[in-house]
Amino acid sequence: MPSILLLLLLAFLFVQPCIPHMSQSSNNFTDQSALIAFKSKITFAPNDTAFTAAGNWSTTTNFCEWFGVSCSRRRQRVTALNLSYVGLHGTISPHIANLSFLVSLHLSNNSFYGFLPHEISHLHRLRVLNLSFNLLEGSIPPTIHNCQKLEYLSLHNNKLSGGIPKELGMLPMLRELRLKSNSLMGAIPWSLGNMSSLKILDLQINNLTGNIPSGLWHLPNLNFLHLGENDLTGTIPQSIFNITSLKQLDLTGNSLSGDLPLDTKISCPNLETLNLNSNKFSGHIPSYLSNCSNLIQVDFSSNLLSGPIPRSLGNLKFFERLTLADNQLTGEPGDPEHSFLTSLASCRFLETISISLNPLNITIPDAIGNLSVSLKYFYAGGCQIKGQIPMGMGSFKNLNAIELTSNSLTGKIPSSLGGLESLQRLRLGDNKIEGFIPKQLCKLKNLGELVLSNNSLFGSIPNCIGNLNLLQTLYLSHNRLTSSIPLSLWSLKNLIFLDLSMNSLVGSLSPNMTKLIVIVDMDLSHNQIIGNIPSIIGTFESLSYLNMSINSFQGDIPQSFGQLKGLEILDLSYNNLSGAIPNSLDALPYLNYLNLSFNDLSGEIPSGGPFANFTRKSFLGNKALCGNPIFGVPPCTSSSSQGLKEKQLLLKYIVPVIASFIIFASLVIMLRRHPRCNIHILDGRDVTFMQTILSSIFELGLRCSEELPDQRLDIKDVLAKVNKIKLALLGNRNRGI
């Protein structure tokens, strides 16, 4: 009996180590099979990634060594799968749910499509699920609440639809919920207000409707609340500013309304970003914002706010961006040197001031130069600003853009603006500014946009304009500029938009415009420019809009215009252009507006391509045009259709021959009447012969110059008669003339 017990004990000791090993082997096989099943749903993977490398994701190697796979040390079970940014295409296999020890799943920034498998809800150990930036569609499985340990859920930037499952509110450990940039609809579930651990809630750029659940205003740990770009309605309560942990609040682009809370006791000590733009908020800007001592950015633009801009905003020491554009805000009455602009001098990190499209009715204080040296953007267009631009405006070495269009500014452009070495955009159009364009502006080496249109500027365009090598937009229209266009302007190789219209510019255009290779819009209309239109313009491949009307251009329309394949609008009206309309224009596929009226054009109007859509308005005031009656011109006859060619042939060949005969015959008669010059050159018979020759030549000339085309001699008959006269004359000369 003891021996039997001993044998059983030995057998048990021998078998026991094998039991967990067999179980572990079985579990490892399950993980491997799940990964292989996942791979089988991948329809494409780039060849240059470790995922497709030889021996990777192959049964010949341990799956824990596969690219993107992490395993636990002791049990060798898959705990993490990270294949983000690999470029994979395919669907997500439901077998991924067999990775029962999975804690983290990252598949973001790929091209996974199809539905989100509901089997994922079986992953009870899952803490991180990131499937963002894919092509997933369908609804979010409500069973996902079974992943009770989930802390991070990111499904943003997909094509998910349907509502947000209320079951998400049953995830007690969830800290981040990111669902932005989908097509989710319906109301925000009230249950989300139960997630006391939630720090980040990002639902922006969806189709959500209804009110914002009041429970969200009581989440004790909420740091970031982004609900922008939806269609949410209702008001925001004062309690939102009682969330002391809140750092960012973004409600941009909804239909929220009502006044902003005005309780001066609100402190919001950690709030850094407050974006309420593009809603329907009304009332005044709360003065308590100065209590939010960590505020960096405020955006209240595109609302219905009124009243003055609080000077207390100057107390925000970390303030960087103030955006209040497109409201009904007004300036404070009193000394402009004590305005809200002056108060912002205390904000030493201020980078952006955007107050455009408000009826402020203010002047820019001289103390504007005391603002932060960090200032990069100053937008104040359409604000009823009056007075002059202070010299202090040229103090900001980091200033990137000045927008002061559509105001009532007077005086001159300060030469100090030439010191804004970082300036890229200068917009002063639609004001009452006068004087010369300061040559100091040519020092702005980074300038890409210069808008001075609709002012009272006079003098010439500075010759140094060509120094602005990065200039893309130049608008100088509707001023009183004179002189010729400087040659240096045509060397601006980055110029895209050029408008010099409605001035008094003179001279001719340079044929050396070879560097305008990217220009799209060019308007030189309403000036006094003369000379031929340079054919080089036909090489501007990007040109879409060309207006040279109401000038004194002459000569032909360049044949090269037929190469402007992107041209949509061409206006050459009210000039002195002559010759035929180039047939090459009928090959312009996008030409939808053509105005050649009131020139001296002749010949047949092309009928192909875009000309089928034009009317008589395009050709008015050109008396010698013919063609389709819909253009308001007479039809071209068989002879008139060749009229231009025949006229050229007559000028080139017939007229010189006739002129030669007349000169020769006149010389002979002169010598006959002055015998002392040459004795016995002609007798009476020769004179009669020469008179006959001259009579034939003059008759031929008259027949060729008949007013009506069908009464003129055919060109072949003209050549035959000329040749006959020539032979008769030469034959008589051989007899002794």
C-alpha cells in the first residue's frame, strides 16, 4: 500500500507541471489565431513597413515579437496592439475580441473601413481604445459600456453616424471621450454628466442638436469641453464657470443664444481658452473675465454682443489672443488715449487683436506703440476708425498683418511702416488716405499682400516696388496714380493678383513681362496706357482674368492669347485695337465673358468654342466686323470672308507693281516733254501707247477699290490683268522705248 501511494505521488508530481503549460500553450494559440485572423482582413499594407517585413506576422516567429504586438512577461499574452500610422487598409476583424488580456488597442491613422465590431465590448481588461482617423462607419456599439475599465476612448475623424449611446455614461473610469469629426446626430446624452472621472469631452464637428445637458456643468474634473460646430441651442448657465478645473471651453459654431453670465463673483481660475464665436449671444462682454487670471485666448466673434469693450481685459497678464470681430461693439466715449486699446499695453504676451466689423467709431491712440512687442496680428477693418495712422504703428518688429480696410482714415501712410520687417499683409484699402506711396514700404522684404485701393493716393508707383520679391497681391486701384508702370513691377515672379485700374497711368507696357509666370488676375482698365498689347501675355498659363479696357491700346489682339487655356474673362473694350479677332480664341475652353466692343476690329467673328455663347454686346462699335447675325454684324460674303487676306495681298504685291508702273510711265512722259534732258526717246506713237497703259492701270486700281466687296475684281483677275499690262509694256520697250 505505501508503495502504491508513493507511485501515485510520483505520477502527480510528474504530471502537475505539464497542466499549466498545456493551458498556457492553448491560450497562446488563441492569441496567435486572433492576430492571424486580424491580419487576414488587411487588404493592403505598404511594402516599406515592418508590418510586411519578411518573417514578421508569420507563424514561423513568436507572435510576441511581431511588429506592434506587446505581451505580458510571465504569461506571454497579448496586452497591447499598436499599429497606428502604418497605412493599413481593411476591416477590423471581430476575432480581435479573443485577445482577452488586451489592455491597449491603437489603430489610428490608417484606412480601416466598415463597422466597428461590437465584439470589442468583450475586452473586459481594455483601458485604451484609439481608432481615430480611419473610415469607420455605422453606429457606436452601445455594448461598449461592458469595457468597464476603459479610460480612453477615441473614435474621432471617422464616418460614424447615429446617436451617442447613453450607455457611455456607464463607464465610471473614462477620462477622455473624443468623438469629433463624425456624423453623429441627436442630443448629447444626459448620462454623460455622470462620468465623474471625465477630463476631456470632445464632440465638435458633428450634427448634434438640442440643449447642452446641465450635468456637464457639474463634472468636477473636466478640463476640456469642446462642443463646437454642431447645432446646439439654448443658453449657457452661470454654473459653467464654477468648474474650477476647466481649462478650455469651445462652443464655436452653434445656435446658442442669450446673454453671457454677468456675475462678478465668477473666478474660473484655470480657464485658458474661451471660444464662443459664431453663435447668437447678446448683451455685454462680462467684466468678470479679468478674474480669469490665466486666460490666454478669448473668441467672441460673430455674435450679437454690444456695448463697450471692457478696459479690465488689460489685467489679463497671460493674454495672447483677443478676437471680438463681427459684433455690435462700440467704443467708450472720452479720451482715445484711455481706450481699451491703451489698456491692453499691460498684456505683455499679446499676439492678436481682432476687432473688425464693429461700429467702434474710435481713433487709434498714439500710445498704440506701447502694446506688446509680441503683437503679430492687428485686425480692425470696418470699424469706423477715423483720424490718422499713428507713427507708433511701425514699432512692432514681429507684426505679421495689419488690417485697416473700410474705415475713415485720413492723412498719409506713415513711413515708419517700412520698419515692420516681419510684415506679410498690409491692408489699408477703402479709406481717405492721401499722399504718395512711401518708398519705405519697399523695405518690407516679407510682404506678400499690399492693398491700398480706394483711397486718394497720387504720384507714381515707386520704382523700388520690384524689391518686394514675395509679393503675391498688389491692389492699387481707384486712386490718382500717374506716370508709367515701373519696369521693376514686371519682375515680381510671385505676383498672383494685380489691380491697377481706375488711375491715370500712362506709357506703354513692357514686352519683358517674362517673370509673371503665376499671375491669375490682372486688371489695368480705366487708365491711359498706349501702344501694342505685348504678346508675352499669352504665355501666362495661370491667367484667369484679364481686363485692359478703357485705355488707348492699338494694333492687333495677339494670336498668343489662344494659349491662355485657363482664361475665363477677357475685356479689351474701348481701345484702338485693329485687325481680325484671332481664331485661336475659339480654343479657350473656360472663356465665359468676352468684351471686344468699341475698337476698330475687322473681319469675321469666330463662331467655334466659347463664341457660341457670346452675344452682340461683346462686339459693339466695330464697324468692319462680319459673321453670324446674332453678333449684330452683317454676314460675311464669299469675297468679304477673304477680304482681309486679299487686302494684305494687294498691299504686298499689287500696289508696289502699280506704283512702279506709274513712276516708270511718268518718267517717260517727263522726258518726252523735256527733250533737252534726253533727245528722241519717245515718238508720237509711243506716247499714245503709254497713255493707254496708264489708263488701264488706273482703271484696274479703281476696280480694286470698289466700296462693296462683290463689285471688286477677284484677286486672280487682278493678277492676270497686271501681268498682261506688264508684258505689253516690256514688249513695247524692247521695240525702242
